[in-house]
Amino acid sequence: DAGVTQSPTHLIKTRGQQVTLRCSPKSGHDTVSWYQQALGQGPQFIFQYYEEEERQRGNFPDRFSGHQFPNYSSELNVNALLLGDSALYLCASSPGQNNSPLHFGNGTRLTVT
Amino acid sequence: QKEVEQNSGPLSVPEGAIASLNCTYSDRGSQSFFWYRQYSGKSPELIMFIYSNGDKEDGRFTAQLNKASQYVSLLIRDSQPSDSATYLCAVIGGYQKVTFGTGTKLQVIP
């Protein structure tokens, strides 16, 4: 039973470019959440997708957008990259039931130069 | 006031001792509480979850919850060097939003 898978593992981009990160949830999970984790910090909530719609959003600018597909997989897009966007991006999935714990993928390490 | 607060540490304990990690939260409506372990450069791994006041034990780990005091803790008995990691407290509050603390770095000294 595959867990949460993310791609790519590492990514290097230049300031101003755009990036797309991908996530496949754990089997049986239909909710996908994205987090940004800067070095030495806890994960910061970006947004959550359920039934192909953004259900909640954290305090991130509109440069951060996402999508969920009918098979529950998800993408995170970041436009006009800034140096400060360098971080570990974590995807987490959970089943539809309320209060269920999140299961994390291995993350994508994004470096913006 | 931060939504979920943890002491960043590092918390150093000798091998075999009990490590006590603490977390406070601000949203009184929070219903679910989780502890994750994160090794350096890796993603968070779920260790424990607790929904009701009191203690919940799983092997060497015990989670404690006191909703009146808005306090949740994690005890690790017989600490091992392999327990050295950052421990993240996570809370599900309103609208099912999961909020993490900044994490406590634990160092178990052999």
C-alpha cells in the first residue's frame, strides 16, 4: 500500500520563475493539504483540497495556487518565485472523516536562487 | 499569541531517562491533537494522537491532554539515541485546520 508520494524530490529554480509540485495521496485518502516548512520552523499551512475544491487556505499570497484531480492527486503551483520561497514543501493526505491525522509525503525541497 | 506553542529546545536527556515535551494551544474549540517526529531533512512521522482528556499510552510513548488548561504533552520513557529528533505538536482547530507548533528538538545523550 503506497503512502503519500511527492515529486520531484529536489528542485532548483531562479527568482521569477514558476514551479509545479505534485502529490499522490495515500490509498483511501481523499483530502490533500500542502505545507511549507522553512528551516528550523514548523510546517505552515498553505491550503487544503477536498472534492477538487480548495476547502481552506492559510496566509499565503495568490502566487500560491493548487489543484486537485478526480483521482485525488494534487498539484501546488507557485508563480513569480522569490528567494523566500525556498523551503521544504510537504504534501499530506487524510481520509474524509473529521479529525483524522495527516500522513505526510517525503517532501519536495525547493531552492530559489 | 501563537496558535500552537512549543519550547524550541534543545531538550537534552540521558539515555534511559524520561523525556517530557510540552505544547500549549490557543483555540479552545480544538478537538484533536497529534505528535509528529521529524528527523533532520525528513518529513514528519505520526507518533501519537489523542482526542480526550487524560493519558494515552503506546509503547514507550504517552500523550497527555488537558483541555481545560489547553495543554498537551508527550512523554518518552527509556529514551534512546534514535529518539533524537524534532517533535512537532499539531492541533486540529476550527474548520478542520491543522496547525503545527515550531517543534522541540530532543537530544538523547548516550
